[in-house]
Amino acid sequence: MPHRTAILLVALLAAATASASELGEAVKKDYDEYLWPLFDHFHRNPELSTVEFKTARRMAEELRKAGYEVTEQVGGTGVVAILENGDGPTVMMRADMDGLPIEEKSGLENASRKQQRDPVTGNIVYTMHACGHDVHITSLVGTARQMAARRDDWRGTLMLIVQPAEERVLGARAMRDDGLWERFGTPDYALAFHVSSSNVAGVVNVSEGSPYAGADTVDIIVHGVGAHGASPHRARDPIVLGSQIVLALQTLVSRELSPRDPGVVTVGSFHSGTKHNIIPDRAHLQLTVRNISEETRQTLLAGIERIAENMGRVAGLPEDKLPEVIVSDESVPPTNNDPALARRLREAWAGNIGEERVVHVPTKGMGAEDFPFFTVDPEIPSVYWAVGGTPKEDFDREAAGGPPVPSHHSPLFKIAPEPSVRAGVESTVVALMELMGTDAASGAGAGQ
């Protein structure tokens, strides 16, 4: 019996290896013949949040060609593509498509030179895919093509979402407000990935915790009493008061949160005054506030209001002139992976694309995402992973004193498209097959 068991195990491993090799070869062929020109088009032609009209039309066209039922203009420029394939779970895969108002200085041959009217400022600005969303939408098309070609191997409903306005954290909520689940059904699982310049190209980085923080946008309006700069005793100086508020806010994270509880309070903008010798009567502070739990969020927001108002009292302002704290509705909750689902997909990836390509590199920053608006109310088990985008030799050069690897949102940002797109397609197809594959229902999936 032990001998027969060993033979069976070897056969199963050989079959898994053959399957993984077949997927990798199929994705490489599709990249060379189809996906590279598509990526090149998207990279050269980025569009800003809420005005991704041409990108959305091209994505709808590509998904229709792949055999999906496509609905456009969901929540603005959003696109929903459905492929029904018998009884089984409904699984959603999302890709965001918007670019940024940045002039690309990457030095790439296909660097964007496009310009567009910014819907926020009204100005004509350069546009750039400085966050890698061109990788996301190209990979989504690749995934659509692979899943359509493998319909005999899975059952259920595949829902592909092309989301607008992620950079302004508006798109996911807009699609939900447009009746996304009511119109197309509520998914059993929700998936997404982000290409990462901080990870080696081609690897899959997944955690069981929170890969992205929650974020709030907060404004503080500081009122004062204006006067001549030579007569400060006749003023209530909002610049001094605003500065005291900025400094006091630094104690929120350092003294009110547990040392093991991450949080960020950053004052990114401070505007006041018009001239050297005029004490103004108003200052405007703009803050970003980050957390990974609702409890931390409430602690930080309550602390900001308490500090701002009471510093106003310290300055001698009357109650009707105390600083105003305004929390924008452009807030997002933390992105929290379902631990059991993350473990299940990690095992599937390790078994199908290679253990050496699946890593867990902890997130060092507190970047935010609006993907959670798809996964809360109702709560949907979800996993959000990262796909590496920077060649290892670039990290080696940086370590040896060479140029640093550019961060996201930098005009120098660049990723290696082939390993990034291919890893995006492969990891997504493996995840979908794990959840929808014909073996999954019988308990023979890679993660069972």
C-alpha cells in the first residue's frame, strides 16, 4: 500500500505540474500575440478618474469579443461583464482603470504624452498610468480569455468588473449606488489584485490581514481675528493656532494609540494669509487619516476634533469661532482579507505557479483602496493580493547605490509589463479555478 500511495502522489504532482505549465505557456502565448499590444495601448492612453470614456469602451469591446455579456455605464464609466457557466458560485474579479494627472518621465519608449481636461480643476494636464492600472485591465482581459477557453473545467458565474475612479475612491461606491448587486447578483467571493513596484516582478504577495488601510479626508477650518502684523496683540492669529494644532495632532498616534496599533495623521496642506504684514482671520488645514480598524478610526477622528476645538479655547476664541473639523464622505474602510480564503488561495498558487513565487512581504505603508465598498454590506469573503512589477536587477542596482526604484504615483514610475501581466493573469485564473473549478465542489481543489 505505501508503494501504491507513493505512485499515486507522484502522479498527482506530475498532473499538477503539467497543468501549471500548460497555463503558463498559454498565458505567455496570449501575452506575446494579444496582450502586449493591448497593454501598450492602455499605457500610452491613460484617462483620469470619472472620465475614462475611451478606456471603458475598449474594455467593453474586448470583453464582448471574449464571449461575455457586457453592460456599460454602471456607476459612471464602469463596465460589468458576466459569463454564466452552469451551477456554481458567483465570483467577482475587479480591475480599476483610471490614470493620474502626472506627466510621465519614465524614459520608456511608450511613455504617455496624452493630455486631458482634469474634471477636478478644469485644467488641461498630462495623464499617466503611474499606479499600474494598465496592468490590471490588461490582465483582466487575459483572464477573461483564459476562463472562456476553459469553460469545461469550471462551473458558476464569473463577474468581471472594470471600475472607474479608484484614485479618487469614488468608483466602487458609485457602482454599488447604481444597483450593482441588485442588477447582476451578489457574489459569493470577491477578488482583486494590485501590481506593486515594491515586489519582485512575477511574484504573488498575499497576506491574511489588511493589505490596505482605511482612510479619511479631514479639513480643519481655523478661525481667527485679523490685524496688522505689527499689532499681534489685537489679533487672534490663526496661523499660530493652526501650527499648535498641527503639533498637538502628532500626539494622537504616539500617545493615544497602542504601540502595536497602526495609525497615521498627516497634515498635507496648510493655507493661510496673503501678505507679509497681515495677520489673517482664517487658516485651512487638510489632513489624511489612516487606520486598519473602526476602533482606531473613531479614536483618531474624535481626537482631532477634541484637539482642534480645545486649542481654540486655549487661544481665547469664543465658542462660535472655534475651529471646525469636517470629515469628508470620501472615506474608505480598511481592506481586510478573509484569513481562511487567503490561506486557501495561497496554497492553490503555491501548488500551481510555484512555491517560490508566492511570498508574504508585510505592507509598510498605509495606502488606501476603495475595493472594500464591494465587500461590505453585505460582507463578502474577499482576497486582495499584490503582483510584483519590478525586475530583481533593479532592486540589486538600488542596493548597490544605484537609482532607487520609483514609487507609485511618481512621474518615474515603471514596471516590467510582461512578468506583471502574466503573473496577474496566472494568479487570477488559478484563484478562480480554485473557487469555481469542477474539482473544487468535490473537495479536490488545490486548497482543500
